[in-house]
Amino acid sequence: MDDRIAIFGIGLDPLDMTQAIDRLLSWIAEPDYASRYVVTPNVDHIVKLRHDQAFQEAYNDADMVLVDGKPVVMAARLLGVGLPGTVPGSDLLPALFAASAQNGGVSVFLLGAAEGVAERAAENIRRTWPWVRVTGVYSPPMGFSADSPATEMALERIRVLAPDVLAVGLGAPKQELWVHRVRGRIHAKTVLCIGATIDFMAGEKPRAPVWMRRTGMEWLHRMVTEPRRMVIRYGHDAIVFPWLVMIEWIRRRRKAP
């Protein structure tokens, strides 16, 4: 963690996809179930982090912090901070599955998405990466939190199955807050906070075309496909994030010798 880059009030690990996967595989190869967890900040996360102390603490304690959003990378470069690129959570899990073939595969537990969706994602995972063992799935009820009775059920299932990877798709900041609160009780080697990835893998939600992802336009695709949820979010972020970039620029100018 010593090589993290401090920007926008958080520390970012300057890793590309290959480096991130190598680190995950090294964690999985270890015998202990340390529940090391990964978060992937995008613009919306950075906006939310400003006024959410619990969210900040979850980020500060994360074992790996990978940049998800292309606008974050571009803003960092404008500020003179070099990052190797994005490692989106929705690409991280498939890349881990693919890379694990050389090590005999991994086991994964899917936590999140609506009833039946995680099951369809599990079927697609088994079909696409037959060396990956989906040991279990759980779609939590409405109101799911670290204090809800359903958490005890989820943790017990995870304890019995002891997966290499716990993939948590509850949306931010809910997923990060949940993992941070119960981390000491999660019997998994690594935990990935992956947002809508389970929905994508199930075919429940369409991914943006590759060209939109590469050019940082995935937000537009999601706004068009999920207007009721995304228009307000992205509209708010589009107003706030440039101000945060300006504030970060001023802070860095003042610290410069």
C-alpha cells in the first residue's frame, strides 16, 4: 500500500489489469482466508465519498483500490498524476476467471442481484469458464445491511462453502459498507465489490459496446438504458466532479514547493 497515489481524498493503487489479477491470484494461492477486499472507484464513488465518513473508512481499509472510471484517469492526468488506466470491476471478475485457468481455476460465491439473476449468472460462468466453481449464490432481501438477520444467513453460507472469491454486487456504497462492517467474519480469501457485474454476467443488463468503454462513454450507455436511475445520478456527478477536480488542483498547487 506504500506505493498508493493520493488523490481526491483516497489512495489509488497504480495497477493495470494484469498486475491486479496477479495480485489477486497471489492472495488466492495463500492458505489463509483473510477476506482481503477490493474496491473500484468511479466518479460517482468520489462524489459520494466527500460527505460519507463510513464510506471513506471502507475505502481507507480496502486492500486494493483500482480505478474504474475513465473520467477519473483523465482528471488525474490533468492534475499531473499518471495512472496506468482503468480496471473496471465489471471486467475484473471475468479477467480473474480467465486467468485462473492456469492455476486450476477458482471458487466463487455470488452475493447480490435480484432473485434468480445470480443463478443465471452462475450458469453463464460455468458455461464460459468451466474451470471456475460457483459454490453458491445469495440474493439478499430488501433492506439488507450488516445489521439485518439476512446477513447472518449469508455469512453462514459463505463460511460453510469457503470460496476463494466472494463477489459482492449490492451497489455503492452499500456493498463497500457491508464488506467493511463484516469483514472479520467473511470466510473467503478475497472479496470483490463489483456493482452491477452479476447483472451483466446474467444478461440482465447489457454492457456498453467495447468502443464506448474504451473511450470513457460507458456512462452514456447506462444513462440511456437505465434513465430513471442514472440520469439524476450522472447529472449530479457532472456538476460536482469538475469542482472536485478544481479543489484538488488548488490543493496540489498549495502543496507544491
